[in-house]
Amino acid sequence: MRTVNTVNTKNTMTTINTHLLLAGVALLLGACSSSPLDDATYRTWPMPDSQTLPSRSAEAADGPAGTSLDLTEAGPEDYVRIALQRNPAIRAAAQRIERLRARVPQVTSLDDPMLQVDPVGQMAETAAGQVGLMSGLSQKLPFPGKLDTRGRIAEQDAAMAMAELQQTRLQVAAETRRAYWSYYLATRAIETTRRSRELLSQFHQIAQTEYKAGTRSQTDVLRASVELSNLDNELVVLAQRQATTRGMLNQLMDRPVNATLPEPVAATSETEPQRITSQLDALLAQAAGQNPTLRRIHERIEQSRQQRRLARLNRWPDLTVSATYNMVDDEGLSMAANGDDQWWLGFGINLPIWTEKYDAAEREATAGLFEGIADLTTQQNRIAFAVQDAYLKVEAQQQLVELFQGTILPQARQTVEAAGSGYRAGSVDFLTLVDNWRKLLNFELMNHRALTEMQQAVADLELAIGGDLPRETKEPAP
């Protein structure tokens, strides 16, 4: 015979346990039904302000903290520094790293435990009494090494994103340098053409004076007028190129494309002929060691190795641990019913007997490994060619700049001066004078173009090797 106190205590404990289980179920259901970012939370989510994203509404607010950019004496590396700070492609690549890093704790964590409660239905009748509530809790434990391998695979994604960020930075820097020197070329071409037009205007006035005096024909005057009109057309085209290159620079710095920019510096150490001090073999070795494209492929190859390891680990079963607890009522059909609750522990494993998917996963990872190795060889060959091509261009254009500045331009200027004096003296015809003048203009433009192409080739070479070049400044020839 049970005492009344025993019966009451048992009923009270059963009621408490039932309430606790139901409260736990309600809590779980409530957590599942509400999203961490529900409507109310989303409406109050902090949006980026002017301190986070630079304003593009006005040029006066294009600085990092609302201050204007001072580019009055800025050289190419100043533009590169600003572009690296403000370019949205770089910010996107940096956020991609953070996004991929957030995957690591997701794939290395255990699955959520499973809670099961059966409160309603025709429960079993046992010798101890009728079952009133059935509950169970289970947890899946992956085979040792699986979670760690999944984490390494996710980490490889973040490592590849870091290499892509470095590649993006190099790309933005190279594009900014190329845009700056295109802007430099257009500006210097305008200055040279205008200066040459002034010289031609002087020849035109001399021809008019000689024509009025009857010593020259009208053909000289007409020829000069045609050349002047031709230069006016060239200036219109050059102005359009200057505006285009200025817009390219602005968009790389995340500024309005029509924002004003000062003219590039006329003469600095960066605009003088430069010779690369490193030899080609050293540059090839530098590219093989630090080019971010190659580093990203190395990370991808390592990821394929980890994926193949995970495919082999998936052939092993995972362990599931469970605990079951059943509440039993005090009263039952049997006179010997004691109302003792039931509980037990259980263990289970999955049976990976369908091996086709595991075989396919391992084949996929192996194919990805060989694909990465082949891609690495392809990119190594492509980058080696890019390094050699850019290096040879730098050498060739540097020699051209020295040739123009040291020999061709001084001789061409002397030729024009002599032709002008000869024309005034009547020993040289106007056609020869204009021909020498046109050659001088073309040589001056070719000098600026050779300097621009040399600096752009330097930018391409730095992009190919994945870093800055050691180089020395050589004094220009007089």
C-alpha cells in the first residue's frame, strides 16, 4: 500500500515534469517561428552613413570624412593611394573575405540536438502503469575528422578570397597608373599641339607678309591656313581623349566621372626615363612566388585535396546518441503498478551502404585536383609571358625616350629653326619649312607617347609579378 503522501508527491512531480517539457517545446517552437531579422528588427537595422560610404552627390564631399581631395600636386602614386582607399571593388573583395570566414563556424559545429515529445495519443499500458508522456533527446556526432575537414575546406575559400583581394588591389593600382598616364599623354599632347600651333601661326604671318610684299606666292599662305585648321581639329579630338581619361581616373577613385582634376604634373622623377634594375629571370621568379593568381590556384588545389579527404571520411558512419524518458502514471490496470518512470540511453549509426554517391564525390574531388594542377601550369605560362612582354616593352620604350630626348628632338628643333631662317632669307621654300615643322610636332608627340607606354608597361609588369618593382631614376639626356 502506498501512502497518500507518496501518491501526492508523485502526482506533483509528474505535473511539474509535464509543464517543464511543454514549456520547453513551446520555447523551441517560438524560437523557430521568429526570424532573427523580423520586420521590426529590419526596420531598425542601422544603415551605412556618410562616414561609411563616401558621398557622390557633390565633389566637395568626396573625401573619406566629407573633405575634398587635394590633387593639385598629385602624381600617379597619389592617385593610386586614393583609388586603393576608395575603390568599391576592393571593398567588395574585402567583404567577401568576411562572408566566407563566417562559414567556418557554421560547418564545424555539431547539428542541433533533436528533442521529441509525444504528449497525446493512446499510450502503452505497462506493469508499472500507463505511459502519460514520451520524450527523447538525440545528438548526432560525426565521424572524427569530418568537421575539421569541412572547416579546412571553408578556410580555403577564405584564403582564395584573400588572394582575390590582393589581385583586385593590384588590378586597381595598374588601371589607375595606366589611366593617369593616358591622362598625362592627352594633356601633354594638347600642350604640345598648342605650342606648335603658335609656331605655325608665326610662319603663317611671315608667309602673309612675304605674299603682300610680292616675294612669295599665295600658296604658302593657303598651306599654312590648312595646317592651322588641321591642328584645330586635332585639338578637338585630344580634348575628348583628355575628358575620357579624366573620367576613367575619377571612376577608379569612386568619384563622379565629370569631377574636375588638375593637370598632371609636368616634370617629376616619375616622368623621367627609368630603368628596371632587376633582370628578367629575377622578375620571373618574383612572379612565381608572389602573384596572387597563382597563390589562389594553390589554395584551390589544397581545397580539392581536403574535399577528397572528406569524401573518403564520409564512407564512415556517424554516431547518434539518444536519451529517452517516459512518464508513467501512478494508477494502472495492474494491482502492482508503482508509477515508476521509464528511461534509457541509446546509440545508433547510419549505414553508408549506397556507395555510388561516395564514389562520385571522390571522383569529383580528384578531377578538381587535376584541374587545378593543369590550370596552375596554364597560368604560370601566361604570367611568365606577361612578365617577359612587359619587361621587353619597358626596355624598348625606355630606349626610345632616351633617343627622342637625347638625339631626335634636339636635331628636329635645330632643323626647324634653320628652315625658318632659310625661309626668311628666301633659300628654303615653305613646303620644306612646314614639312620640318610637322616632323618636329610628330616627334614631340611620339616622345610623350613613348614615355606613357613605358610607364604603362611598368604598371603591367608590376601587375604580372604581383608587387612593386625596384628601379632607379636615370637623369634625362640634355
